[in-house]
Amino acid sequence: MEGLGVAANVIAVVDISFKLAEWCVQYAHDVKNARKDIEKLQREVVNFQVAIGQVKSLIEGPGGQALQASRQLGSAIEDARSTLEELERKLQPSTGRKAMSRVGWRALKWPFSNKAVEETIQHLARSRDNISFALNTDHVLPVAAGAAFDSHAEEHNPTCLPDTRVELLDDIARWIDDPDAKPVFWLNGKAGTGKSTISRTVAQLRH
């Protein structure tokens, strides 16, 4: 594993995570006495699949060369691969493929205690966080088109109509002007509820 490039490690991690997800499905179906633990681990493996799939897409995109040159990202991916390979060794059936087709997965015993499952889930989540942190701190995430400072890409898109969203806009204004306010003002809501419109309005008012 050591010395492999980021792209090669990402591909390996994608392959291993898919294999682990398939095994978890089979274990959950046939090993009845640990189903909850198996399903919890499966969910985390799937979460990891999604995260590493996004990294793979970025590597294959316009900013791929910058990503592959990131030492911090490379280290995070290698650590993730080590974690998944260890999980693969523990979950892999010791019985041969032909024998497994005859006796089935019911002959297997789930190799983790409840505590071990929780520790594995935490390790996988930590690996995901490390990858995300590496992407952000190395400034290698691609810049969205039109997102540069003073860009006019959004100037023709709608803002709040007069005398609408007044209370919320006042709350945001107070938050901006308060030096002791929390660092993040979170506009939370479903798609289409006006978060972008509110953001454009604030940007226009504060320009």
C-alpha cells in the first residue's frame, strides 16, 4: 500500500467498501444473532462509500491533479484503506467460495462483539472526517463557477420582495453586527423554501 498514489488508493478503497457492503448484507440476512450490529456497521460502510465516491469524482474532475498532489489527503486515504483492509480480513469468510455456496453464510459466526462494532464504526467515521478535513485544509476542493468575490453571476436572480422576511433579515443583520455572535448563522430548510433568495438579499444589502 505504501507509496501508492492517491488515485490508486481511492480506487482500492472504493472496491473494498463495495465488497464490505455486500458482505454486510449477506451477514445481516443469514446471521441472526447480531443483526443490529451488522446493520449499524453496514450503514457506516455505505456512508463511507458515498464519501469516497465523491473523492473519486473530484479526482476525475478538473481539479484532479491538485487532489493527487495533496500529501494530507494521500495520508488520510491510506489510513482509510488500512482500516477497511483490516475490516475485510475479519469479515472475509475463511471457507472457500465453492464450499460457501454449499453450506451458506449461516455457517459463519459474526466476528465482532458489540463494543468492537462501535469502535470500528467510530474509526470509519474518523477516517471520513480526516478525508473531509484534508480536502478543506489543503484548499483543493474545486471552486464553484461564479463564486468568486464580487461576482455578478447572481445579480439577476430574485431577492426578497419589499416587506417580506423582515424579521429573519433583521435577525441576520443583528448577527452580522454582533462581535460576540456565534461564527455560523445556519439557514435551515427544505429545497425551494427561499434560503438562496434570503442569502442574495443579505449580500445585496451588505454590498
